[in-house]
Amino acid sequence: MSLLSPLGTVALAGCTAALCAAAGVYLTVKRFAPGQRFSFVSDLECSRTGNLFVVDRANSRVVVLSPSGTVVRQIGGAGQGDRDLLYPSAVSLGSEGTIAVLDFGNRRVQLYGPDGRPRGRIPYGTRGVYGLAVTQRGTVLLNEPGAGRLIYERSREGRLLGSFGRILPVAAIFPNRPADRYPTEFLNAADLASDSEGCTWAVFRFMPVVQRYSPAGQLIWQTRLDGPAVRNMEKIFWGDDGAPSPLRQAGIRHVRIPYFVFGSTLTGRNNLSIMLGNSVVLVIDRNGRQVRQAAYRLDAGSPPVLSMAEHGGRLFFGLPQSVQMTDGDLGF
């Protein structure tokens, strides 16, 4: 999903404070690996050992950082070869050590071993691919709404194994909004994640919707996010009178779409943390219930968060040129 381009930022600190005043929960953050500078952090992922995989899109690489913030290795580099990447947008880690990178510029998923050596590639032609996940079985899931289904599953050799998930029409989620404002394909762009039970989570980037599928691809539940923060975000998303300007927008084929969700990550407790476009974090449990809410306090004029990751109860936030992290175990 992070292949979409942000087009602007507006500080929403006051708005976020009002939304979270009742809960009184703010996420304090500090710079992680302050000596590292990136050109465009489009995705983050944490391994089981705590290594942080940073997709530095503009530099066509993935930088692996240790839990202390030192560089372990760099994967990729601009090019079209087996070891190369070109404007990568997302990364996912398999339980057996596979590193899958959504290689946007080369229109493929590039596979690497835990040592960073190439293990193969999965071309995906010209269709838009917005989300990526590696399952417990080692297969690769791709969010390709333009192909007619929400999620497609492929083997590591690239063979199509099946598809699941229906495309959601705008009216089903926003019944009182103009159905032709934004293209349906792009509204169905979703982040994907595979949990320890082999289930697939789909987090829609431009709608307040989260889904969970069984290992066989059957829908277990679908939930529409709700609450004051979500309703406030809906006003921002549709540009209602008096609503603040979007903190981050995507530019897709000459269409500008405000992000509803900035990023999401599964946690070690099998919950899902979601960063809304107004800097509010919602926590969803495995049954689809909203169980917690917090806020990431943005300073006026600071850049937007582009992605999230979690390890040991601590959240990592990818900003355009840096990574920040929360202090201590948040219990997420």
C-alpha cells in the first residue's frame, strides 16, 4: 500500500488532543537509531528477534536494524537484477525466514532468505498491488482489487493458488456519501497481515474497515471502525465543512485520496494496532472488538507517520526520513 504518494501535511495536534482527552492516553516517542537517515520510509516490519526492517523507498533498499539501532545489513539497491529493488513499497516476513518485498518499480515481489540472498521473484504484471503478506505456509498474499478479488494467494514460485475476499462498494461503507467521488478499486486498497493462527487480516487504507479471514480464505468477521476519532476522520476524508485538511493524501492516476488509515501492525498479543489519519491509534482484538485507544502526539509542522511496526509491546513509527518508537510495553 505504501506505493501511494503522500501529497501534503497539516498539523492536527489540537484535534487529536480533543479526541483523546477523555481517555487521557498519549504515546510518548523518541528517535530510534538517530544516526540513520532515510529518504522515504514506506514500510516497517519487526522480526521475532526484534530486528527492524525499514523500507527506504527512495533509496531502493531495505535496511535491517538491530534492536539497539545498529545496521545489520542492507537488502537491495537500485536496479533490476535478482538482488536489486526499484522503489520498494512494503515488506513482509515469513515464519521460516523468508523476506518478501513488494518491488513496485520492477512490478514483482522479490524474495530473499534471512541472510539477504535472493530466493526468487513473483512478477505481477501491470495490475495495481497495494498489500503484501507471507503466510505461515510460506505462500504470498497480494491485495489486487483491480483484478476482481480482494486477495490473491501465490506460491513462492509464483503459481496462483486461489483468491478470496469480495470488493466492497462505496455505498456499503459510506451509504450517505457520493459513490463516484473515489474509484472503488483504490478504496479497496488494503494492508495485509498473517497472524500466528494462520488467519489473514485486511486493513483498508481508505475506509474504516478491518476484516479477518480463516486460513482457508473464509471471512470470519468484518468490522467497521467506530467512535469519535473515526467519525472525525470521516469528516476529514470527505472534506466536510469545517473539517481540518488531510494530514496525508495519496496520488493515484491523477486522483487524490486522503488516507483514512496511515498504518497498521499485528502485535505479539494477536491484536491489531491501527493508526488513523488524525494520529489516533485504535487497538482491535482477534474478535474484531475495539479494546483500546491512544494518540501519537504530533508537533506542529511535523511530517506524517507513514507506517507502523510492533515488538515487545513497543510501537515503531516510520516517518518520511526517520523512525520513532514508544517507550516501554504498551500492553497492545
